[in-house]
Amino acid sequence: MLKAYDSMWAEQMKAYRKADAKGTDLQKYATGKALGKFEVDLARMKQAGTVGTGEVGHEPKVTGLDTSGKLPTATLQDCIDLSGWKAQRAETGEPIPLPSNQPRRYVATATAEKWPGGWMVTDYTPDGARTC
């Protein structure tokens, strides 16, 4: 599950660097609510003419695993670290400061299901009110 989550993050960062998921494998690792949330973020970025640069740190840990159902499910908690992440104008490269109320480190929760082809992240919920 952690490998699929890390792969989702790598593909998500590729998409955020150009404000577009085309040419990435994001759909290979994220689906459902998780993919929908990322697509909304990307659409907002594209509309605003912004992209991301740098790296987002994270420290995921599996906090729950349920193998009793038809599809095994897992929950993980992650500490997202934005200290190495920058937003900028896509056309000019001009830096855009993160909002002052945006914590640089916060908790996110993800859920995943084990499909026949492997783990898929089905939901992703950042919680900026919970720092880590």
C-alpha cells in the first residue's frame, strides 16, 4: 500500500509541476474521491496560471488494515511538509508565496483498496488544522 501511495505522490508532483495530469500515471494509483480532489486542484492551478516547483515531503504510516471484505482496505496517515514546495506563475516563473495561514507541516489521511491490479488510493483528505 505504501508503494502505491508513494507512486501516487510522484505522479501527483509531476502533474502539479505543469498543472495537468496528462502524461502522468496518476490514474494508475489514484481513483474515486482522491483522483477527483487532485483533478479539482489541477483545474484551479491551470485557471490561475500557477504551477508547483520543488518537493513536498511526506512521512506516511499505515494506521489501519482490513482484509475481511471483498477488497482489502487500508488507511494511512501522512505528515505533509511544504517547506521545500513553491508555487509560481506558469508563464513567468514569478514566485507566489503560500498563504500566511497555510501550515508548512500538516496531517493528511488516505484510504486505499487492493484491486486485482494492486493498491489504489481512493480518498485523500488533508487537514490543515492538524499540524505534525
